[in-house]
Amino acid sequence: MKSTEAPSPVPLSQAFWYWLKLGFISFGGPTGQIALMHTELVERRRWISEQRFLHALNYCMLLPGPEATQLAVYIGWLMHRTLGGIMAGVLFVLPSLLILIGLSWVYLAFGDVPVVAGVLYGIKPAVVAIVLAAAWRIGSRSLKNRWLLAIAALSFLAIAVLGLPFPWIIFSAALLGLAGGRLLPDQFQPGGSPPASKTSYGPALIDDHTPTPEHAHFSLRKLIVLAATGVALGMACWGALVMSIGIHHPLAQMGGFFTKAALLTFGGAYAVLPYVYQGAVTTYQWLTPTQMIDGLALGETTPGPLIMIVAFVGFVGGWSKEVFGTSHLFLAGAAGACVATFFTFLPSFVFILAGGPLVESTRNNIRLTAPLTAITAAVVGVILSLALFFAEHVFHFTQALRDWDWIALAISIAAAIALLRFKVGTIKLIGACALAGLVVSYLP
């Protein structure tokens, strides 16, 4: 029976335990994490109404950075001011960081052990299927008309065939969305169609018509102060690295690189992975293409945002470059993981804490949401190009037909069918593929 009374105010301590729990159970990538928050915060606990939740989500998706993490920061900030936002974001990321540090160490220390190698052999084709399924899910939800389909196709050709830089593709898509919002507003609604009717789960603590909290009122002065504080913090931390170890040291390079990567993560982790690959593998040579694919596989098996693959990249980079000498490889890897994570997520906290009041003051403005719709369409094409890149390395498509890895291809096809037709969960799928890879590795 639907409740007719709003929930009681939520103390900060109760919110702490919820965000900590979410950090440990947030599997399934951004879609799964957002669904978890919706089920818990909108439907069950009713801390926030669906309209306010979706409004926050739309603007988190418009920003560069991991949208699920930003949504957690936003809701935490809306409920408990700046401290609540920082707490929600940190607890959402911290469990994943600690788990990935441990898994990265196991991977590097024992990756050549036959059992581990066999497990990874099965997981890699699953990753290809997971990326393709992500493109399908996002595309089926967002490419609702020919205009958005055209943007997706053009973005795929731009990055896969012409090799255009990712930022230019996103910028171009945003301009097309801006024009579309003015000329064809019905075609550039979120999802490519006019919004559906609202669903109510009963009165919420922060309901549709709940007055904006005092701390969430927009102030240009507050925006400038918070933004300047965030920028100063990032520059101070990077400057401390440069002064203590030098600008060309791998850890200092990671600070600069992952800050730039954070500003380019429109559309989630899958969209920015080509950029991370280009910098981490090609430019700085912190890890190999095979290790990059393995890192994505590990990222898929851990809770937290998928962009946490940067922690794996940082760990492998610190380890391989022996930043603290050959006798402190684990410490070097852990330092690299922490540096990569800090500089990747700092901009997200700044965007939400500084820009949240502006978001609260601009609800239902199609001119601001239309660029997001176009960017989401472009991201579908970019994700498809990423799947093609992974497939080339996993199945050896660049070699002669007889040298293709047909077993890996069969595992990937089976995984794609399991994901798309039978809706198998990511963790179960990876477990089954890992077992298949282990069996295949022991066949004569």
C-alpha cells in the first residue's frame, strides 16, 4: 500500500551507512548503479522524488565524468550539504579502489600462472560482448529517430575510420544537439521523444514541490568560490608531485593525464576508454594493449564505477615503471592507483558541489538537455568503435582468417546472446566465461 506521509528526516549517520553499502554492492556498470539508487532512494526509502532524481541524473549525464558517481554526490549534497556530497562520493568509490588494488597485485604477481591465464582467456571475449551489449542498451534507449541514428553513425565513422580526436566528436555532437533543441525540440528530448508521464511512489523527503534547501540556492559568488577551491586543490596536489619528484615522473604525468581524461568522460567510461588507451598504452606506455583489456575485465567484476579502470592503469603504470624502485613494487602500484583515482574524480566533485545550485534552478529546460541527447547518440558510435578495437586484439582479426581465435569468438557470441536474449547478469556471465576459459586452457 502506497504511503501518504513523507519519510522522516534522514540523519547523516544513516546516509553514511547507505552510501557505504552502495559502494560494496554497486555492480552492473552505470546503468545497474543508477537502477540500484532509483530502487532504494526513490521507490523504497523515498528520500527523493522520481522527478528530482531524473532531473539530477540528466545533468550528471551532461557533465564530463562518471554519471553514477556524480548522481550519488548530488543526492548526498542535496540532503546533507557539502559534507554529505563528499561522503557519498568517497564511499561510492573507495571500496572499488581497495578491491582493484588487490586484484591488480594478484594480476601482476600471478598473471602468468596457468590457472589465472586460463581465467583471463575466458573473460576477454566476455568483455567484447559486454561492450557491445552496452552499445545496444544505450542505443535502444536513446536512438529513437533518424537524426540521432545519423549522429551515432557519423561518430562511429569519425573515430573508427577517420581517427578524429574524441573531444572533437563530443563537441560537434553538442553543437548539433544545441541546434536540434531549437529547431526540432521533440526529436531531441532525452531518449529522442517527449518525456513519459511521471510515476509516484508516495511523498518523498525531497519531493517535486519541496522548497529548494537554503544551501542549494544559486549564488554566482558561491559557484566561483567552490570552483576556484577545487581547481586550487587539484593544482596544489599536482604541483606537490611535480616539486617532489619532477614533472616527467610517471606519477606526475598520471596526475596531468587523468585530469584531462576526467574532463573528457562524456557518456561514461566506455566513451573515454579510447582516449585512456591512447595515452596510457601508446603515449606513456604504462601498460600493454593486452593488459588494458584485462584491466577492463577486472573493472567489470568489481563494484563501483567502470571508470575505476583508471586505478588498474595507475597500478600497472606505477609497478611497470618501478617508481619507488624494484623492492617496492606494490607500494608503487598502490600510489599510481591512488593518484589516478584522485585526479580522475576530483573534477566530478567540483562540478556537482559548485554547479549543483545552478542545476536546481534550471529544471525542464530543453535547450540545456538537447546537447546531452545528441552527445548520448554520439557515444553509441564511440562505444561501437571501442568494441571493434577490443575484438581486433581478442580475436586477432588483423591476421589471416585461419589464425583467428575461433574459440574466443564463440565464447563472445555465446556471452552476447546470454546478455541480450536471456538478460544474464554481468557477474554470472563473467564467472561462466572464466570457467569456460579455464576448461579450454587445459584441453590438449
